[in-house]
Amino acid sequence: MGNASSHARWDRDKSWLIIAALIALAAVLILLAMGRTPVCACGTIRFWHGQINSPENSQQLSDWYSLSHFIHGLIFYGLTWLALRKRPVGMRLALAVLIESGWEILENSPVIIDRYRAATIAIGYTGDSVLNSASDIAFMAFGFLIARKLPWWGSVAVAIALELLALWVIRDNLTLNVWMLVAPSDAVRAWQSAG
């Protein structure tokens, strides 16, 4: 009987995983329809690009900002656990993918691209490649699934460690990114640019 129950739960979660994948696919198609570059204009695809002041930033599969998307997953898991704890985890993941996909579409709209250019150190920012956006959604989903396995304090510790690592290496992270989008600070921008 327990075996039948776990099969039913897996089938239900598998359906939600398919829904999450379809949401991510829809985001990719919308980004392409918006005219976003499918891959880096440089003509190469790399797993990692670590230079933030480069035309390849936010164009490859991963970069320093992938850490922020991983942290999104940790946060979305925690929030959905608090608000929707009795719902299937697959449904909560699909909801997280929907939110992250919506952000990727918004982030690559002229309004947000212009805001990044005006308010942050991303002076030449042109938006993400579709490949990078799809990878950002995957990093969020990975963070969500990792948070599912960690105790709450483990997720908090990982998030803090990743924020501090990005702050140390590139003088930017999720916290500063949100801060600079919402309430830009000349002092923070000057400090970031000095690095």
C-alpha cells in the first residue's frame, strides 16, 4: 500500500515537473519573440564566464549572477513552504519556475534594462541571452531542490555564503542588486566601480 502511495505521489510530482518545464519553455519562446539574442553574439557557448564588465556577461550558461538565481530558489522554497506547505512540492516548484520565468521576461524588457544601466554598475548591460535566461531558471530550480533537502538554517547559511562570495569577488550580489534597482545609491555605485 505504501508503494502505491509513493507511485501516486511520484506521478503527481512528475506532472508538476512537466508543467514547470513547459513554463520554462514558454519563457524561452517569449524571450525569442521579444527579439532577445538566442546565444552570445560572440558565437561561442561557454559553461562559465566570470568577467562582469564584459560583453559576454549574462550571455553564457553561467556567471557570477547565477549565484543570485540559485539563491532565488532557496528563497522560493522557503516562501512556498511557509505559505503552501500542504501542497505538493512539485506544484510549489512549478510556481517558483513561473515567478522566475516572469522575472526573466521582465528583466529583459527595455524598462528594466534601462533601469540597470541607470542605477547599477551595469553600464553597458544589454540584457541576457535566451541561453543565459534559461540557465538562470535552471539555477533557480536547482536552488529550490537543494533547499528541499537542507534544514532551514542550512539554506540560510548557503545563501549568506554565496552572497558574501559574490560581494568579495565582484562587489555585487542579490542584496546589492535589489537595493540598487529599488533605491540607487551613488556611494554604493562608486564603491562597486572602484573594484
